Amino acid sequence: MRHFEQELEGLKAKLLEMSALVESAIYRSVQAVVERNEELAQQVLRNEGRINQLEIEIDDKAIGMLALQAPLAADLRLVTASIKINNDLERMG
């Protein structure tokens, strides 16, 4: 596997991790409101740090790939889409 392909796989893995964390945060947020559970709401807030950290890591990785690897066609679309998805996920989380 080429180095660039490994970088893409790492980028995808981080996006999947972030997606799972955001999904969990949304579910727990709704549950906290419905149940009026302050502890669950506090747990969501405590876990927000990891989502923010992943947003920075993904952004740095994608920008680095664009600058250093100069991806073409489908790879370029994948990296730029990752940046957009990353931004949207961070807003949701």
C-alpha cells in the first residue's frame, strides 16, 4: 500500500471515529433533555473535547495531504469532502 493510501485510510478512520462520537453526543443530548438528566448532559459536555481534538487532527491531516501529496481526481475530491464533512460534524457535536 502506498504512503498516500495509508494517509487516506487514516483520514477515513478519524472521520469514522468522529462520526460515532457525534452520533452518540446527539443521542445523549436528546436523552438528557427528555429525561431532564443533568449528569447525562454533563457527560456530553465532557466528551466534547475529543470531538474538538479530532476536528483539529482531521483538518491538519487533510491540509497536509493537499499540500504535500498533491492528490488528483478522486483522491482530491475525497480529501476536500473530508474537510467539509469534518466541519459539519464538529458543528453537530
